[in-house]
Amino acid sequence: MTMKELYSRLAFENPEDLIFGKAKTPMKYGFDLEVGNGKVIPEIKFFPKPNQLKSRETTVDTYKAITTGILKRSAFLGIKDVQLELELPSQLTKDVKLGGEVIHAQKEILEKYKNEYGINSALKGTVADIRNETKEGLRGDSLDLMIESFEEISENGVDAVCIESFGGKEVFVDALTQGDISGVLFSTGLLASIDVSYLWQKIVETVRNRAIPTGDTACAHANSAMVLAGGFTEKMISHVFAAVVRAVSAVRTLASYEAGGIGPGKDCAYENTIIKAITGYPMSLEGKSSACAHSSLIGNIPMAVADLWSNESIEYTKLYGGMGPEVSLEMLFYDTSLLNTSIYEKKERILQDLIIKSNSLNDPQALILTPENSIRIAKAIIEGSTYYERSINAAFEAVKIINESKEKLNLPKGELRYIRSITTDLEKLPDDESAFIDTMVKKYTHLSKGFLPRSYEL
């Protein structure tokens, strides 16, 4: 297995160039689907109800019904480009043959609608991270089974593959609850990056030229912090802290591209705004469209640079307007129609400016993901030569960005204290990475159940 050199240059240095529908490296795959080449594509995610997965027969039939419904709605609305993402539940990842069978059935339906209606489409498969760090660490039989799943869905025609890996989360949970920024750097910046790099080298080697290895997502880290931060009420953790977690998470997500991932990045990686600035690959993103699954204050911001505009997984259930995935697809389609019309009319920068202004000062988590600030964090990351340096740089830059706009953000006193405390904690970190790792290993071996340093070759 070979690993790419660390990124040392930005693909996008000018915020005006980092915009929706346009990537430095456009991609064409699946049934003639083009991404990042001058338009934004709707991407629909879906999830069956548990009782619809009771048997092999009902599982395959349910996914056929979901896929047929999505393509029927596409034809009904005149949608010419669409991507479907199947997030394999754990049972489809563990039952490797069944996962392959579902993919095969879905691809047949996509091909049918390509032939009959000219719909350009692609199917992305997300393998579940079924590893159990408490029992076997991250390098046991469960990992082997995950790699088998990647192999099987690739053989059965999936166009792109990805995963929401959770390496480092066993430490991150404790770091988050303690408000320990050094623990975040250790878990998300170092441990997760080590695991992502290891895992994605295996994924890239496994799928080879049969499917596109797209990229990882910090869902288990930064999205967990985002959800716990909540809204203007019911806040469980600091929003400033959650924003810094997001910036650091870009380090571990970037590791999947340095291990051979080539995009388009997975939608629930809100940090993909930063990843696009570095790699130039097309990115799938979600925001307001993910309200069917979770709420956030980030809302419109990811749309500003999206190449694929996605929802979060919506349940296959009956709504007044049809089944959930079909209804969600229609809303995504009209979002992308607006974005694409602005591109065709050469008014995309006007629309992007309005998108950013509508939401960027709602919350620190939104602010750091604007095109301008994504580029600032991206630049800080690539200036580091190790995961440790990159994580510190990302955290410092995020706090700096927030501090510069603290009055406009109208942050309460508690959040202002976090700006100061995080800055102080970052300034106390040792320059010696080995000393930092030794301290963190001792601390979290004691605190975190399931943390096995050997899983990260420490």
C-alpha cells in the first residue's frame, strides 16, 4: 500500500473561486453523471424502517421499491442528474452477499431509467463501521469483514464507496464531555487521522479501479459535537468548542484523501468546505436539507460550495407528498435548480454572497465554514507537517476567526470564556509531539473505556 504525500498547496486560494457546482477536478462516473463541472447535482439518502429488513427477501424488495420510487419521481419532475447513496446498515455490512445483492438490484433500476428516460445517475455505497474497539480493537475480524463488504459492493457495480469511520471516538467522547481541547487534538486530530489513513489505504487497494474511493467523514466526532451544541436553547456544550472540533476534524478527513481518496466527498462531512479548498475535488454537502434527521445552526452555509447537494438519511415512510425519500429528493432538486440557474445566468457569486450572509453569523460553527474562512483553516492545516501540527494550526485559526467576529456573533459571556480558555490551553501545548502523545496516552488509558493504544500503533 502506498500513501500520497501530504498536501502542501491549496487547490483554491481565492474565496471567489470556491463556489458551488465547480471543482478543480470534475468527475464523470456511473451512468454519465458529471460532478463539479458547472452544476450542482441532487444526492438522495434514505433508510428503511427496521421491520422492512427482517428477511433477505424483504430487504432486497424494500431497497428496490425505494430506488424505483426515487427514479420515478426523478422522471416525473424531469430530473436529468441524480446520485443515490445507500448507507449500508450493520446487517448489510455483516451479511456481505446481501449487501452486494442490494447494490446489484439498485444498479439495474438506475440502468433502466437511464435507458428509458435518459437520467444520468450514480450509486454510492457507505459501508458501516462495525468495529468494536472494546472487544477487539480496530484491527480485528470486524475490519476484515468491512473490507469484504467494500469488495462485494464494488464487484456488484457500486460507483463510489465511502465510510463514516469512528477511530478515536472512544477518547473523543471523554474529551468532549470534559471540554478538553488537548483531548480533542489527540482523539480527532491524531488518533482518528492515524486510523483513517490506515483504513483508507486498505479501501483504495480493495476497490482499485472498480469504484471511486470518495473520502471519509468526521460524523462520529464533529457532528456529535454539533448535535450536542444544539441551538440557542438546550445547549449541552459550547458552540465555540464545537466549531473548533469541526476545524480539527478536517485534519482527519483530509487523511482519507492523502491515502488515495479522490472525491466527491461524503455529504455529512461538513468539514468538506475545507477539504474542497485543499484538494479541489468535488464535494457532497448537506445543511438545511438535513433537518429531516437532525437540526443545526449551520443551515445554508455548506450550500455555498456544494457540488452535490444532499439530505441526511430520511426514513422510508409515507408522507402526504409520497414516500419520504421521494419528497426529500424533490426539495433537493429545486434547491439545485436555483443554484444551477444562477450559474447559467452568471450570477452565482451574487447568490453565494446571499447564502453566506443569510447564515454565517448565526453561530461560530457556521462562520468557520464560509468559503473565506474555510480557505483560512485549509491554509493553516497544510502548513503543518504532522497531524499534531495540523490540528493545533486548525484549532488556533478557528479560534482566531471566531474572536475577530465575536461582536457580530453576539456571543454570550459563557462562549467568550471558551475563546479565552481554548486559546490558553492551545498555548500551553508542548512543541514535542512525542511528549504530548505520552501524556495523552497515560491520561486517556485511565479515563476512556476501550482505548487501546496498540490500535493506533502507539
